[in-house]
Amino acid sequence: MVIINTCSFIKPAREEAHGVFAEVQRKAAPGTAVVVAGCYSQMVGERIKRLLPCVGAVLGTAYYGRIADAVKAIRAGERPVWVNEAGPDIDVRRGPVRLTAPHLAYLKIADGCSHKCTFCVIQRLRGPYRSRPPADIIAEAKALKDASARELVLLAQDTSAYGTDGAGGSLAELIGELDDVGVPWVRVMYLHPARVDERLLDAFGAAERVLPYFDVPLQHASPKILKSMGRPAWKPEEALDRLAVIRERVPGAVLRTTFLVGFPGETWADFETLANFVAEARFEHMGAFEYSPEEGTPAVTLPNRVPAEAVAERYHKLMTLQQGIAEDRAQRLVGSSIDVIIDKIPPSGPAIARARFQAPETDGVTYLTGFSKNIKPGDIIKVKITGHDVYDIVAEPVGKPDA
Ligand code: SF4
């Protein structure tokens, strides 16, 4: 059996899915049950079967819980396509198996999105915003804690919109409740900038275990482009003020953001506004995407497309700028002591760990040398930073390792 879980958020994600499709088509032995699931299935449905003769079932985003049924159907000679056109129901059913290491767990608090960013296909693929009931989330967090989770990562297309769909509660309240569950590290991803308000910052500031990690995708800094994107059209100085408030109100705040470069109508002056903003804001972490026109989004109809070479050039300029900032930040950390969580201990070489400011699979890692044989994944230990490259750091435990 082969299950391909796909993403369709941007063109590179779809290209990656196609790469996997080609590999599976080449390698799958006759009789293999091949299931394609996720956002790309939701987007193209039936077409995947025509594209890939080996595919047995195509499941949209509401059907993860029916993968076993799909495999049974394939075995019975069917080729089902289960895709909900109208916007999927939230599907958070959990089986007994987690694909992450036992100490790390992703916790979905909502699905879909009701924002109207003009470049984004999410609402089409995943429907409007729906929050899970707070009691379900807390029950799952407790179950994950009982199953050895030491770090919870809260996910949704927009975590800060939690409860705004009338489901009750708010992210600020949820943070307080999750803090009490007792998992040592709780990380919140994907906060919409317009919803990072004082109440939310107070909740972060008051929490003991919810990390002061702010993943706030800003997408651009030019008000003209932001407006055209359907995002809050803040002036750069206004956005800088808001970032300053986060840093002031929440001690140790770490800021991560993402930008979209080459949006239709982006002039060189707009790009310079963005680059100057990045230089000024000095984010701890920054990612960027090159704009790609997404079928069915309002942005595909916009005039003044930026040529692909110019988009690539701007992307590289922005990433190079941030690289310097990241290196400078890492250099300043050398010599300081921090807590890290152990992720992996390979048979040889350094252990792989992460600091509070390093989200899993997103922000680089901490390479740990000179560690005790007694440490294990999920342990949180104090280390001293001894070196770095651009995005990763190197550290050694504080104190002598045990035998
Ligand atoms: S907030 Fe994020 S998920 Fe929602 S529409 Fe905008 S880019 Fe898409």
C-alpha cells in the first residue's frame, strides 16, 4: 500500500507531488494499493486517475479517516474518488498511530480559512474557518501528554482566528487552558497579524509552557501590494511598531514571518520597501515564496505580472539579506546558555536538538556535541552555544556528561 499525502498551496508543492507520483508510477509493484490524499486531490479529483494509471483512490481533505475503506475498495476492484466539492468537514480523527516521534505532536485546533487573501487557494480547498471545540482540543492534548508528548505544536490555517467562527472560546483562552495541561513546550504556529492583539500577547506573556514564539506571516511590506493581496495594508512603520509591541510585551519573543515576492504589480520600489523593512525588523526567522498564479484565485486576473527572472532575483536578494541577519543573530548567541529538546540521537555524530526558537521542520536545528549517553529524545536539557552556521547552531551540554 502506498499513501501519498499532497499539498497544493503553491506551485512548488504541486511539483513535489508530481515528482512523487512519477516515482510511485515507476516503482509500485503490480497490485499495490495507491491512495492519493490531501489538498491536491481536493483540487483536481478525478484528473489524478487519468494522470496516474497506478492510482487506486483519490481522497479529498475531509476523507483522511476513510483511507482504510479506500484500500478495501481498491482490493474489491474499485477506484473511488471521494472529494467534497462544497468545502470539507473538519476531519481530526486520530488513530492509535502518530507519525511523529513520541515526544513531538502536532495538534490541529481548526481547519479552513475565512480570510480573503487574493493569492490563496486555501478557502477553496479546505472551506471556511471551523474551530474544534475547546474540550476536544484539551482532551487530545491530555491524551498526547499521557502518550509522552513533550512538545505540542498547534496548527490551523490561522490559529489566531480560533473561536471567531462562533464555536466559543478564543486563542487567548485556549493558551491558558493548554498551559495547564502540563506539556513542557507548547508552540503556536500561523498567527494572522491583524489578530495579534494585547489580549493574545498577555496570554502568551502569562503562560509558563506556551513558548514566546510568534509565527506571523506578513506577506509584504508595501501597503499597495498588501492591499492588492487582501491583507491589512499597514505602512511599514506601523508594522514595525506592532512587532516592537510583541517584543516589549512578551519577554524573549521570537519572531518568524514569511513573505511573498513577485506579486502582480510589485515594482522594484515595492520590493525595496520590503527589503528595507526586513533589514529593519531583524526577524529571528524569515521565509519567502515566489508568487505563482493559482487557478481560481482573484490574483490570477491582476495585470502587471512580474517576469519569472525578476521574481527569482528578488527572492534571492531577500533571502540573502535575511541570511546575513540570521548569521549575525546566531553569532550573538554564542556563549549563551539555553534549553533544548532532544529530537534524535543518531548512532554516530552529534545529537539533533532544537531550542525554543527553533520550530520543528521549519527553523533549523541545534547540533549537540559531547552529550551524555543517558539523554534520550524528548529530554529538555541546558546547553551552551559554541558555534553556528547560517540557520543551525552548535551546542554542548552545560556540566559534565554522565558516563
Ligand atoms: S490567511 Fe493564510 S490561509 Fe487564509 S486566505 Fe490568507 S494566506 Fe490563505
